[in-house]
Amino acid sequence: MEEESDTRKINNSFLRDHNYATEADIISTVEFNSTGELLATGDKGGRVVVFQREQESKTQPHRRGEYNVYSTFQSHEPEFDYLKSLEIEEKINKIKWLPQQNAAYFLLSTNDKTVKLWKISERDKRPEGYNLKDEDGRFRDPSTITTLRVPVLQPMDLMVEATARRVFSNAHTYHINSISVNSDLQTFISTDDLRVNLWNLEITDRSFNIVDIKPANMEELTEVITSAEFHPQQCHTFAYSSSKGSIRLCDMRQAALCDKHCKYFEEPEDPSTRSFFSEIISSISDVKFSHNGRYLMTRDYLTVKVWDLQMENKPLETYQVHDYLRGKLCSLYENDCIFDKFECVWNGSDSVIMTGSYNNFFRMFDRNTKRDVTLEASRENSKPRAILKPRKVCVGGKRRKDEISVDSLDFSKKILHTTWHPHENIIAVAATNNLYIFQDKVN
Amino acid sequence: MEVDRGAMDCAVDAQSLISMSLMKIHSSRTQRGGIKLHKNLLVSYVLRNARQLYIREKYAEIYRMQQYEEVMAVCSGIQELEPLEPLEPLEPQGAEDAEPEQPGRAAGCGDESRAAGGREPPEPPYYRSCCMEDQFSQNCNKTTVLDLDTHVVTTVENGFLHQDCCCAAAAAPQCAPGAAARKRKVDSAGCSPDAEEPSDYTAGRKRLKREECSGADASNISNLISIFGSGFSGLLSRQADLEQVCSKQALASLGAWTRAIVAF
């Protein structure tokens, strides 16, 4: 993707334009579906908002389809676990789409404890002409009916309904951090800090535990699982990342309990960079398979790494996202920013990777040209159809015009969640409670 | 563990990191959604790193002071052939408590033996006493341990509180090799690295208690050290005097967290 890109902002009908950021509106996950036609966002208030791309207009071929709100529903509500006296947050941690198999759309959404399968379907006709009910729905006295008629389907305004078709609950003691749909389209995994469970999409009262790293004595706990994902093509393979900076690839055919990995990816720590916070910054916050299934990408606090599945002892490529923060780890620890979990994403052709940073910056790395760019998602800096200007952080010495110094970065503005259209150069970036969608320039 | 202090943007003080980390652990109890296992695990790593550095620095300071005192003791011993001042006639191993006013005195077994009027043969300096192997004489296997929380003085056979060693060994699988190496230089006993950690603490605790006069901060840290002397479980299960860091009420709830963790 070129540095200069045509940016188009979402029309303001759904950019939540508050003067204050209500907690509940903070976007906690974004995900395109497999065709890119739909974009789902989940927020801290347990709501899911689905956007649909406008059909491209024949009369205005230069105008690419915009994304408009398609459906909004409350996916999860706050709950209370009475046994443990714990409140269960309604925040949506992850959304994963199922590939479309009929007219309806299906997605999985999860909070800390429960995964739900939602069906989103359209209704644009309704039956009219009932015999026993009149148009208002009131029942008619059967004795007044003299003739019978067959109800006919009349067009109506499009209505999009979301219904919960399955609820997968009571399988996780710890907080769910990720879900992943298998390429077999029949099963999916849900992952918490210590366990990975395998579900069948049809069966909600049973799940199989396939990874369990809980030690017999919890005092001996040294690492937790931070994310897990199925291989995009091999339905028997999945990978999970740990807080120690390692990734394990597992084959479900080997054993029912996949405690023995078949591949173990870890880069030895560089002793010269050891600090109080070494363990924190090496914890992997996200793991993603490439679309072609040959690579893995991991995100830790300061870097993004691309791993070749055939090479376990070191990553293929390492990209510094914001190395200038290395000297600020102490203050980032103090304000808790060091615990932020950034996600990373591949583009459709696996040639570019993208991840977020602070100050509403996000970074893209072109794996082929080795060029990288820092862009900013902010209303002030981007007008509709304006080209996004590359940003630069000044790390020391003389600050040039338009550069921003490390100390002026706003750490409350962080881009944790981003997603890339599966085929086109369209990206969605969540900046706290605002959603930005950027498109590549139309030639 | 070598800490890249140069890269730190603020005056990274092991002590402030420890108190910051404890505050985070405490506040995580009241956060919505329950205790986040991952975050608390990472915080415990920072705690461990800060603690290791703090202990090493304290130990280095003690060692330096110890060397100085030994030199002075030898000098004074040469000049005057009188025995050292006898200490108050307390419980044989209760001398620790009674010596706050003798800053120059080396703590530990050596003192105790002298204080007890030679009841025990001269022992090697205190920091050797823990985890001693059989090669030393039986008498040298005794260690006095002052529990800073309860102010109870106990004598430990074979140099370590069994519970402390096991917990520390379990909770600190990656013992700092640096600390272990240094210990070996001084101590000819071939202790396992894990076992040396608690011995550092018991030794450190004794010395820390003596130097407590420096005020509330130091006493807080020495109390914290006593917590971590038992490894992770020590953090959870001990009632610590952390008034400067947390309110007593909050602390009472720390115990509940122990139960919560165990319940998982």
C-alpha cells in the first residue's frame, strides 16, 4: 500500500461524538468478515455494531462503497458469579465471523466467560392478511369471520435482526482472551489464561479441553496463555502464545490433550536489554497466522515479529513498533500502559502487516520493500477524502517541524484493535470510542 | 540479573517499584471483572526483579560493612586483648532483639556465640550459617531468625526454615545467578541456588532489622522482604505491616485473595 492513501471517514451517523468518552463506548474489538462486506465492532458495554458496505454504485463508479450501520445489538450483559463473588464484565473481548453459508450472517462474540453465536438476518417482507388477527395484532372474534383468505407477503422496510442461536458457557474458570473458528467450520476454540477448549458449534453443553497449563500448585505458575488461533487451512493445527514470549504449535491428531507441542517458537532473550520489565515486554499480546498459512505473526509490547513455521529458533523478521518507549518503561508501568495488549493484522496478500501504538498512531510495515509508515487516526488530522500524512516521532536531538516528541505522546489515546479487509486495502482502526475506516486511493 | 539502569527514564528505585507493584496487586482485587491472572503474574515478575536487586544491593552493602567491621575488630583485638562487651543476658539466641544500640556489631552467629559467653564455639559469620552442609560442625548449623512480622526469634536447625526454602524454590525457579555466584564466593558451602535465596533473606532480615533506625521506609521494605522470603505464597499469606503502602483494611482482604487463588 502506498504511503499516500485516500482516506474516507465514516459518516458521522455512528461515530460516537461525545465530549466525554463513556466507558461503555470504548471499542474493544473490530473484525471484518471473510468477504469484507461486513465489519463488526464490540465495545466495553457489551454491544456489537455491524457495518455493511454499500453496494458500489454504477452511476458513481469512482465512489467506493461506504460502510454504514447494519445492525446493533446487545450481545452480553454484566453478570455476577455468586459462587466466587465476582462480577463478570460484559466487555466484548473478541468477535469472529463464520463464513457465510446462506442468507444469514453468523458471528461468535465473547466476553470473559461466555461465547455466543449470533445470527444476523434480514427481513424485508412480512405476511399480511391473517384471518384470526387484524393488522394491529388483535385477535378477531372467530364468529365474525365470514371468508377466508391466504396471507400474502408484502414488502416492508428492511429490518435486520440479531438472535442468539447458541450460548457456550461454564467452561472457563479464567478470563477468555481469544476465540478462533476452525477451517472445518464445525468447531471453534475458546482460550483463557490457562486452558484451551474445543467446541462444536452445534453443541453448547459440552466442550473438550485440549490444552491445560495449570500447574498442580498455583504458586508455581510462571506463564499463562495469551492468545490462540487455528491454522487457516489445516483443521488439526492451532497455535497458542504465552506470556513468556513463546508460541507453541499443536496438532490435535497427536493426542486428545495437546500438552505436548509439535513446534515451539522462541527467541532467546538478549541479556543486554534486561530490565525490571523484561518479562512484561516479552509477553505476547496477539498471534495471527498469515492467510497463506506459512507464517505466524506475534505482537509483544515493543515489536512485531514474523515467524516462519519451519523455523523455530528465531523469527524471520522483527519490526520495531515504538522502540523509543524502551526508556520509558518505568512510567509506562506506573500508569499501567505497559500492560496494554496491542493486536496485529496481516493484509490480504500477507505482504503488509499493521499494528497500533499510542497517540492514535498506527504502523504499517511492508515486508517486501522493508518500508514502514506511521499514520494517525484523528479527526483533526484527517478530513474526508484527504490523504493521510505520515507521522514521525522524534526520539532525541532537534525536533523537526511536524515531528512529535516522545514526551508529548498521549498515552491515553491508544490503538489496540485494527483489522484489514481480506482482499482490498481497506482498514478499520479503533481509537478509544471512535472507529476510523481508511481506504486506499482509487486509481 | 544485570539491570540496565541507564535505560530507565526515572530514578528506578527498587523500593518504589516494590510498593507500586503491591498497590497494583491490591487494587486488582477491587477491579471489575475479578483478578486478572495475567496482569498479576507480570506484576509479580516485576516484584521479584525489584526484590532481587534490592537484596543484592543490601547484601553488597552489608558485605562491605562486614569487611570493614572485621578489619576493625581485628585491629582492636590486636590492641586490646579483652573480650568484646558481653551482651545482655537474654535467651541464648535472643540477642538480636536486644542489640539495636550497637550498630557496629556484626550480627549473626558470631555475635551470638560471643554474647552467650562462649556457650557455643565461635561460628563463622552469620551469612554462612544458613543452609550449611554437613562439612561444618554441628554447632554451626544453628541460625537465629528474627521474624520481622511477629518479632519472634527462632532458632533454625540446618540453616533454613523448611517452609521458606520450599516456597522460595518453587516460586523462584529462575534464581538470579548473580546472587548465587556472589554467595559462593563468600560461602564455601555448596548450597543449591534456590536454597540460597531464603538464606539471603534470613541473613538480610537480621541485618535489616538492625539497621531499621533509618525510618519507616526501611522498616516497610524489611517487612516486604520478609514476605517475599517465602516466595509468592509469602506475599499472599503473611499479615504484613504495610501501612504505608496499603491500609490495614485492604490488607485484610489480601488474605482473601490467597483463598481465591487456591480455590481455582
